[in-house]
Amino acid sequence: MQALFDIILPVFVVTGFGYVVSWRGLFSENAVDGLVKFTQNFAIPCLLFRAMSEIDIGGTLRLPLLGTYYFGAFASFSIAYTGARKLFKRNPSDSVAIAFCGFFSNTILLGLPITERAYGTAALAGNYAIIAVHVPILYLIGVTAMEFAQIRSSSFTQKSKNVLVAMFRNPFVIGIGLGLIVNITNAPLPGSFSSSIDLLADAALPAALFGLGGVLFRYRPEGDVKAILMVCAISLFIHPAIVFGTGMAWDLDQDAIRSAVLTASMAPGINTFIFANMYGAARRVAAASVLVATAASVVSIWFWLIVLM
């Protein structure tokens, strides 16, 4: 119970505050968009840059850790796709979009602050290792699966090029990439530059959580209840359960298992709706799943924290 009040609730209170002030009209949609743009395009990339520039690459980017996490992610994608096709008779495009919701966890806005509050800043090394390859790997899988689902072979090559260009223009990928370059080259950074990066990075998570609340206010859980519940079950319980079992079987150390399981247990990220909207597939399921799973994760994260004690 103490973990609920000390670790989980403070994070969701900030998100809830953003939701309430948006609901009451005290923070306009334009203000929310501006805050989200600030965090996604500037503050969070600075946070990722700082983390990647300081991370112990050899000690952190370990194949057992990444293999454990992404085995669970790929398995969850397959389970969600099969459920959408076989149980709910959704078309292939909708099924891919629903599967994307099942394996794209909110690794940054929720995963980082929850892990930090639970185990301290030093415990974030595993989270950053997962985040370093999260967007490129999962988007590549999702886009490839969607292109095959929509049978657009004539434009597949061009679409793949467009996706790769867009991926490497992603501010998160840029922040991660530049940080790794500084890390590998051991390039010295001016003190004033580092201090500026620190200021932006320190603002990233609280501002992002507040903005997330404003974004969630726009989503309405309507229709497709069974598909939404399936996504919530997979993202909040099945995905982390697979990661936990795999990590135990591969004898991962405690810190690595904590990072992998907690990251896997987060609700679907906003990117799942962006992906669904991009292809016009299962948009209502994606939007509602983000909202419902984020609310339900208050309890599910508490459960996983108890398991990981």
C-alpha cells in the first residue's frame, strides 16, 4: 500500500491535474499542444541525450536485457494480432493497429518516472537501454506489418523510405543518436551547454506528465469494449508477465528484471494512436485503450511492484 501512495499516485496526480484543468477549460487545447510540442521536441530529447551521453554502453546495452524485453513485446504483438483477427474478426489493417497497441508501452512518460520513484535514478540504466532501440524497432515492425496487411506492394519500397526518413527525423531518435555519439567519442561538452541541457532535461518528465493528462482528456472510451479490454490485459499484464518469466529463465540480475518488467507493464503510449491514425485503422480502439489502460495502470503497476519486491 505504501508503494501506491509514495511511488505511483504522485505520477498520476500530475497527469490527473493536467486532465482536470483541461476538462474545466483552465488549460486550452492550444496550450496543451504547445506543452506537448515542447516536451516531445525539446525537453525529452535533451533528457535522452543526457542519459545516452552518460550511459555505460558496454555494461547497459546487454543482449539478455534487450532480448528479454523484446521477446515479450513481439509475443504480445502476435497475441494481440491473433485476438483481433480470430476473436473479433477485424480486418488485417485494424488487427495490426490493435497489435501495435499491445506492444508499444509508454516507456518514457510513465516508465521513467515510475522506475525512478520506485528504485532511484541509478536504476534507470536498463530503462534507457530499452528506450534506445524502442522507437526504431517497434515502428519498423509495425509499419512493415501494416504495409503487408494493406497489400500495397507497388508502393512498399517508397513507403519504407518515407518511414525511415521520418524515423530519423524523430526528436527522440535524434536525441538518442547524438547522445550515443558523444558517449562513444568521449567528446567534451562546454559547461554552459551541459547546464542548459540539464535545465531542459529536468523539466521534461513533470511537464510531459501534465501534458499527457491534457491529451488524454480528448480521448473518449466509446465502442469496441472487448477489443479495448484485450489491449489493456495484454499491455498491463501479459506483456510484463512474459518479460518476467523470460528474465527469470535467463537469470537476469534484479535491476535488469525490474527495468524490463516495469517498462513492459506501462500502458500503451500516445504513439499507438498516432500510428493508428496514420493508417486510418482501429483509431477508436487505440485512442480509448490509451485512456483506459493509463487509468487502470494505477492498480496494475502496484501489482508488479509487489511482484518485483
